[in-house]
Amino acid sequence: MSRVLYLTRNGLLEPLGQSQIWPYLRGLSRYHSITVISFEKPCDRLDSSTLEWMHGQCSSHGIRWIYLPFRSHPRPWAPVVSFLQLVFVALWQWRYRHHPQLVHARSYVPAAIALLLHRLTGVPFIFDMRAFWPEELITAGHLQRGSIFHRALLWLEHACLQEAKAVVSLTHAAVAYLHKNYPHELAGRHISVIPTCADLQRFQLTQPLPDAPLLIGCIGTVLSGWFLIDWFRAFLDSVARVDPSARFELISRDSPGAIISKMQLPSAWADRLLIQSARPSEMPAILKRHTASVMFYAGGATSELARSPTRMAEVLACGRPVVANSGVGDVEQVVRQHRVGVLASGASYAEMDDCVAELLELLKDRDLASRCRRTAETLFSLESGTAAYHQLYA
């Protein structure tokens, strides 16, 4: 078994880690000896039952798990502090404990550590980009283009693309952008497209009840800076005008008060919109009761070319369509080619009314749920994603 050091700034305990990191590690542990170093948020570390469960899961799969405290403040120094922590622990693992044969770096801060290890020891690494992080920070208003931190991140991106043994992207759109902007760095470099996948054993197809009232869902953060919350509000308004009985459910770890304030919702919406958080184990049941799921991102920006919405695979696996916008990774291509959702063209009343009308017409299609499931099986299967990573490791 090859020895792999897996570095991630996302935690195994958070919802994203539960859906997009742990399932892959579980599958890869059958063929590789894996040590994981992750950053866990305070609220997740305080959940003793989940923490104990994850320790048990790692132990049963032969995975060594080292977790560090996640810091988001002070900006923009928090990633620097995380970097220094990860440098020390990763070097210790290489020198005294694990002595890895391969480093899997999930996103940019871990990639910086992998690059350092590579230059010091020669150990190869995989740059699992996930997204264009510098552009995401600019889109969200957290980083100034041309600033010293922006230039440092661009240098890191350039160096990792040039020196990584392989590069992983979430979308084909991002690969096209990379080849256009980094032709020399990527010459002869292996690039794999592995989108965010879903455990199709957990997220099972269920046919919607024919007379069930509309329940429009939205999963994940809406206060990130790159979620189009004004589009979301406009869509909800349009649905409410067409169907006074429709209800809405937002599953997010964001503060409900902050969401309501940002969306400027009137008090009359109190009994129509439910905002709550949920455990990863609860997500399959939640998605099955939704009629459709909304995901609006800042499409058209460079940052969005690499985005593969985390919940899209799970939503489709449950047989539910998506409501999205163009300019976001491969989303438009998937929606149009497989007819598994609708695309909003803008946030105006007329544009959202057209989008809602198209959705209501699509929901009449008796093959819709099965088609969504088939699309998930074809494009977003956890088994195929794990196999792609295993092949890459080999």
C-alpha cells in the first residue's frame, strides 16, 4: 500500500467534509495507507458525539487523522497562521512518522505545504484545485486584485501548476481556462476532471408525490459573497406570486437573522420560509421532500468557471431538478444537455417569472425524477470519482 499524506483546510466534521472528503478517503483507504491533516471549526469540535464517531470511522478504515483548529480571523492573516501550523505538522509527519510517498493537497493553502515538501524532499504531490481561490476571494470582496496577497496567491498557483505531478479540476470549463492562461506550465502535465460527487447509496431516488405542494429548497451558505442572494429573493417572490401555497426551506449554517436581514424579508414571510441547519445524516431525507433546489452563484466571473456546486450531485441523485444560472462551471451544460433543471437569465420580475414558468412546465414531465437520477449516476457517482482518484494515485 502506498503511503499518502492528505492535506485539507476543510474539516472532516463539517458538512462539506462529510460529503466531499470523507467518502473518498473511505474508498481510497482500501488501497492506500492514508494520514489526514484537517482544520476543524470550533463548533464542530464541541460536538463530542460526531467527533467520537469520526475517530471511530478513521480507526476502522486504517486512516490516521490529525486535526488542527480552524481560524477564519483575523483576515487576511488567518491563512498565514494556518499555513505555519500545517508546515510544522506536515514536516513532522514526513520526517518522523509517516514518510509519505505522495501528498494530496486539497486547495491552495495545503498545496503551498505540498510544494514546500516537494522542494525539500522530492515527494510528488497532487494539486487538487477545487476552485480558483484567488478569484473567489476577489468576487466575494475579501481580496483586492493586485494586492501583495493576490500576487502571492497567483505565484503559488503558477508554481503548483508547474511542479505538481498531477492537477485535479472540478470542471471542464476550468481546464479550458487553465490551458489558455498557463500553456507552458501545463505542458505535459496530467489534468483530471473530477466533479463533486455523491454517495448514491445514501441519496436514493424517490418519486415526488403527484399532488404535493411546492417546497423550494436551497442548501448551503448564502452569505459567502459569491451566492446571488438577490436572485434567490427574486425567485422566491416570483414563486410566491404564482403559487400562494408554495413553501421554501433554506438549509444553512448561516445565521437565520443575518439571512433575513440580508434578504430584507417582510414579516409576512415568517410562515413561508424555514431557515435551519442540519446534520449531514439528515440531508437525504431533506432533499427528498423538496420539489426543486435553487443554486445561484456569481456566474460569468472567472472564479465561477471552476465551481461544481456541492449539492447538485445529491439533489439530482434524489430525483429532484435544480434551478441555477449560467456561467458557473459545467452547470449550464449539464442542465441543458440532460434536461434536469432550469436556468434563470436574470433577477428581474419578468426573467424570474419566465424561469418559474419553465420550472412548473418541467415538473409535469413524468420522466424528470428518473432522468435526474440517471444524470447523477452518469456524471457524479462517488464510485467513479473514487476510482479516478485511485488511478491518479497509482
